[in-house]
Amino acid sequence: MLPAAHLTLASCLLAVSGFANAAGFTLSSPTIQPNAKLEAAQVYNGFGCSGKNISPALNWRGAPAGTKSFAVTVYDPDAPTGSGWWHWVVFNLPATTSGLPENAGDVAQGLMPANAVQGRTDFGTTGFGGACPPPGAKPHRYIFTVHALKTEKIEVPADASAALVGYMINANQLGKASFTAKYGR
């Protein structure tokens, strides 16, 4: 009985230490403060909006033990679609990555680490798609998230939907860190 009690105690300690490590996982940006209004730089250029469509710089630290890759998503749950709006989907970022520079979401700039994939957004294109809520709507929330994954690579087609990539991210997630910004027009 005593060895079983030790095994149970060890299992509980491992679970708690894994949670504590995931709790220390943080995401920040020198470009955007949490709960702040997005600037014109992060507003989409098209679809009725006239921003600069520049993805913000992002930094993260404290990833959970066992992280083999990262994914980054930007999601608007307030879009009037019934399913929200995916503004940025990046996956297969190496485990050595600790951030992305400003404008990494511009595919033509080539600022992503080797083998990273920028998936298709709900604008129907790859790369970062900035904020562009309908005129007169209350400010929308834009949730920036970095996901720590237990796999080195998500295996999906290059033109996979954001929903399929999101499914694979959630199936392989060890932890995540987020902050939210807002924008209305």
C-alpha cells in the first residue's frame, strides 16, 4: 500500500509542477499593450478598411516542459459570422523561437523562422490580416495567443482552413498564453 501512496503522491506533484510551469507561460508585445486599442498599423488594408496591416512584434517565455513547437493565432470572437474571424494562423514555429518581429505576418518579407507556416486566414489569404470590424459595431476583441505544442510539426495541407489548424493546435497543446486588444470603427 505504501508504494501505491508514493506513486499517487508523485503523480500529483508532477501534475501540479506541470500546471505551475504552464502558469508561467507569458505572451507580450512591445507594440500592443493588453486591453489597448489597436493602432492603424494593425488595421487591415482592404475589405473596407485602410490600415497598414502590420503584424505586431510578439515575445513569449516560460513555455511548458516538453514543448516541441509553437503556433500563434489572432482571433476575433466578435465578428458577425457565427464562428468568429481568424486574422492570423502561424504554426510549425521551432521550439527555439521566443518571439516574432514586427511585420513577420507579411509573407513577402520572409521574417518567419525556417519551416514555419502562415496559414490561410478568414480573409482567404496567408499572413497577417489586421482588424477590420464592421462600421458602427462595438469594438471587437482581438485575442493574440501563442500555443506551446507537444509535436514538432502539425501535418495539414498548405491551404488548410484556420478551423482545421485550430483543431490540430488544440489536440497537441501543452499550454497557451494570450492577451487581448480592441478595435472599433
